[in-house]
Amino acid sequence: MGKSVDIPAVDGVAIEAATARQNSLTKPQGSLGRLEDLAVQLAGIQATERPNVDRKWIIVAAGDHGVTAQGVSAFPAEVTPQMVANFLGGGAAINVLSRMVGAEVMIVDCGVAGEIPGPTDALVRRSQGRGTADFTAGPAMSLEQADAAIDAGVAIAGELAEKGAQLIAPGEMGIGNSTSAAAITAVMTGADVSTVAGRGTGIDDEGLERKIDAINRGIARNKPSSEDPRGVLSAVGGFEIGFIAGLMLGAASHRIAIVLDGYIATSAALIAAQIDPAVTGYMIGGHRSVEPGHTIALDHLGLRPLLELDMRLGEGSGAALAMSIIDAAVNLHNGMATFAEASVSNRDE
Amino acid sequence: MGKSVDIPAVDGVAIEAATARQNSLTKPQGSLGRLEDLAVQLAGIQATERPNVDRKWIIVAAGDHGVTAQGVSAFPAEVTPQMVANFLGGGAAINVLSRMVGAEVMIVDCGVAGEIPGPTDALVRRSQGRGTADFTAGPAMSLEQADAAIDAGVAIAGELAEKGAQLIAPGEMGIGNSTSAAAITAVMTGADVSTVAGRGTGIDDEGLERKIDAINRGIARNKPSSEDPRGVLSAVGGFEIGFIAGLMLGAASHRIAIVLDGYIATSAALIAAQIDPAVTGYMIGGHRSVEPGHTIALDHLGLRPLLELDMRLGEGSGAALAMSIIDAAVNLHNGMATFAEASVSNRDE
């Protein structure tokens, strides 16, 4: 990437203070389970005993993929611009969920191929090209495009930080992008392609064979190395995936917590974590997708998602749902009475 | 129980209509996973293509347990009335969560032993006695008390139905009640006591031994039969557990959906389902507790909870969190655009 980001360590003093507060609240110690861990993690991220996640953003990054020419998706590529229009019109799943959790939605064109129908005033344009190239025939994008995609994400994170963002969920839309995510996951984790490629939006057995074959050919052709995350992005990535990787790095540099969505967002996290491992301290696993490669990617990052609801939609939908659990963790942390305040006997008394 | 309840079958026509609607929304079919199933289940429960869960109630039923004399809990019994006062004062976990999910909270004294400190104007008094008897020495309650506890729950469900309740989460508070829940689960499922007894609010190894021993002695002494749910409640149950069983039966009779909380609420569901198996069609699994017996009870009911966050608090806290997922499922079902409305190409086109 062109510019470098500086990610601070999470705050140990705040973590200790938040842990002590958790143990003083009117409940048996540990009885809120992962909600206690979440509150303490956010305290470390925000460097305060009492974290706050009122200001949330969901950023949906859209991009097209040349590899769709290989017949790897159940939907035609024209659906990418159509769904971007649906996001802008407020009719998609992520619009409904963002209203529920009180998050702002930002839709970013990172590299959509077709014309986006309807009014696009609210669209944030950071396009690096009209879709990536077919990675079975050469790199998906140039190294310069890879850098530009990451830098665009870092810059947007800076803008969100200025607006006061405390928690972000990067989502995506792009027909063919689970093929790119599987290729990235195979390279970054060393897993066999057949174990990380899934049915995406719903391809049949033959389509899955074509998808695995296309990924294997793309890796053989471009020879990406897991040590070179920019090279991996250039070889088999997507414009929206590079943008999300940059968004994550930028968010962490501003002490903004990041909720991971599904397989594609997590493949971007693999790229980001290879650029700077400190970013993982700012990540919260959101939802475990039914895509088999997602669990492999999450394990590689050491993350266990909060939810497992058999979803496989993307858009940031799993992360948006997880935001309501994170909200609960923070509200309990800040809003519950202590044993002393409520005159309740603790077990030690 | 004194009065009988009549539980209607879920509505097949509404289920078909809701399924058709799900398949018309702008997402790959099935990509919202369990959220799609939830919307369809609620359509069947409410007998409408477009269910609504805006009017939610969390009912926290409190009661004390004579078996605490056997040293089965990490907390003293005086904590039950203290925590009831905390619920009434708004400082407990369930108060924070109910505000978040937009649910009304009702606190019911089903049989608390000690005096409840502070103002109790908002307390609903349906006490069947000042705590149950120690079930290692005889039945926890009389059959008349068991009937009265269930009837009180049925009656409150009727009052909630009149207020327009669409979704309820029965929660509980009662030092010692995970011992009662384990005894009920052992009897109703046939599982060995050692597999269904857990650490509750946090007892040590010796306490767990005492707990298992007390349950075994209680079952040997009272000889409850799984065919006789009232007898099981009388033998090893709790006043709040009987109340919750009645609440569930009453809710189902009024087509109100029920979210299951943790182990104690689920043990009440076992009693309710033995009284009328039709009640299970109205149940939604909320959160899987770390108590090992909870999974055994859920499996017996054929339910898979929505959440698994390592919680073990009770109060309705797991069910309250699950309400936000249920809200999302219904909002997506009703609020998303269809392929036709948004001019998005479906895979069949």
C-alpha cells in the first residue's frame, strides 16, 4: 500500500478496570459469558473503562469479478449494479438491519462493471476499474490497483473516524466474490482449494467443480505468496476486498472496533492481518457463514463468531445482527447495578 | 391443573404464503438461514403471512427452593428477594436488555421465602408459599400448589393476550432452581442425574457432588413419573417453574410465540410439553446455556436455540437477546423489497 498505517496496542489499564467492573455487577461472575469478554475487549480498544458503541457504520463495498466468465456463480453479473441500486433505494436486507441496529449505511462502488440504474447521489465512488480481470488468465488487478483499493479503504476509515465512528461492519456485494474469497483463503491459510470453495449464492455440483478448477488455475497461473498480501490481492482478489482490508487497517489505527461479516469480509481480514497483525485485536467475529472456508479463515485469525444462523448473504448482514449483541454487551456493562448499589449479597459475603 | 387450555394448530396456509414471500425477496433463496425459518414459524403461529412481534413481554418469575438447605448453591437464599428488589429497581441485566429490545417487564412473586426489600408496587403477587419444601425429605409442594402455580401462569398469559402480547420470554430468579431444573430434566428425559446437574451460579466440586446426591435422594424419595407432569412438578419442582409452564400453555392457547431462556425455563417447557405437546409449535429456542442438562432438555423438545454465548444467568436474559434476532427476522420478512419491486434479476431469469 501507498501509505502506511499505525495501529496502537489495545489498552491494558482499561481492560483491567473493565474486568473489575464486570465482577462488581449484580450477576454471578462470568454468567454473561461472551458478553463480558466483548465489553472488556471494547474497553481495551477504546482505552476506557466504559466503552460506547452508539455510533455505528455499515459500509457495503461493491465490485465485480472477471472470473465470473468461468461460470462460477448462480447469478448473472448484472445483479451487482442492480443490488447496488437496491441498497441505495433502501430495499435490501442490509438496509432493514441497519435501521434496526441504529447504524448509518454507506454504499461504496469499488469497481462495479455495469451501469448502476436509478439515482446514485448517495453512492460513494472509489472505483478502481470496471470489474477485475479474469484471474484464470492473469492477475485480477495490477499492484497499483491493489494499493489504490487499500488506500481508498484507509482514507474512508479516516473520514468515519472524524465523524465519530466507534464500531464498523464492512459488508460487500459482488457476483463472483466468494470465488475470490476462497482463492485468498487457500493462499493465506494453505488449505486445499476443495475445502475452502463453497456454493456461494447457490451453485450446483457442476458449478462447484468449475469454481474449484478456476481457483486452482488462477493460483497456478499467478503464483501468489502468503507472505505478500498485496500480491495476493493483485493475483486473485477483488477491488471491494482490497478496499475492506484497507478499511479495517484504517479503523484499527483510529481505535474503531470492527465486526467481521461473512466469508468475503473475512478474506479481506486475512489480507489486512498479514499487512499488520495488530489489526486482529480490533476485530470481533460476527457471524459464521455456511461457506466451509469461512471457518478455516476465522480459525486462522483466532476468532470465534458471535452468531451462527446458517446465513450466507453477505452485504454486512451477519455483522449487523452481531451489532445488536455487541450493543447489549456494552449496555449491560454500563447500565447494570453493582452489588453495592443494589444491596445484593455477593457469594463472598 | 384445574382449568384446561386449548392450543390451536399452527396455520398451514399462512406458512405457505410466508414461504412464498421469503422466496420473492431480493436475496438468494435460503441465504438468510434461520431468520427465514423464524419468519415462517411466526407466520404459522399468528396465522398471517406477515407476522408482527412489536408487543413483547419478559416475565420474570421468582421463587425459593427448600432444597438449598442441602448446600446446592453458591449464593445464599436471601439473594432471591434482594434480586427481586433489583429487578423492581431496574438495575439487573434483564432490565437493561428489556429496554434494548423494547419489551415490557413483569416481575412475579411465585413463592419467594424472604421479605422483598424496598418498594414493591410493581410486583405481581402470585405466591403459592414461602419457598418450596426440601424435596429430599418429601414433595417440594402439594399437588394443589402445583395446580395453582400452573393456573396462575395460564391466567397471566390471558391478561397478556388481552394487552396484545405477540411474543413472550419467561425468565426466572430463584436460588437453588437449577437443582430443581436438573431433577425435572432427569425425570422427563430419563437422563442420568450426573449428566444433567451443572454448576449453576458457580458451585465447586464438592457442591456439585452434594447437588447430584440431593437430586438422586429427592427422586428416590418422591418417585415422580414422566407420564405425570403435575406429579413431577409437585415432587421436585418449583413454584416459579410451575408458573412458567402454565404461562407457556396459556400463551400458546392465545397464539402468542414463546422464546425459551435457559435451563430453568426449559425445564418448565418439559412440563408444559408433557401436559400438551402442541405447545412446542409455539416455542423458539433462545440461548443455549453452559449448563450441560440444558442441551439434553432442548434435544428432548426438538429445539435448537438461536444463540450460544456461554451465558448462565437466567432472568430471561438469553431469551431477551434472542428477541433481537427474532425482531430482525420479522423486519426482514416484512421490510425487504422483492425481486420485482427492486428490478433485480433472479437466478431463474
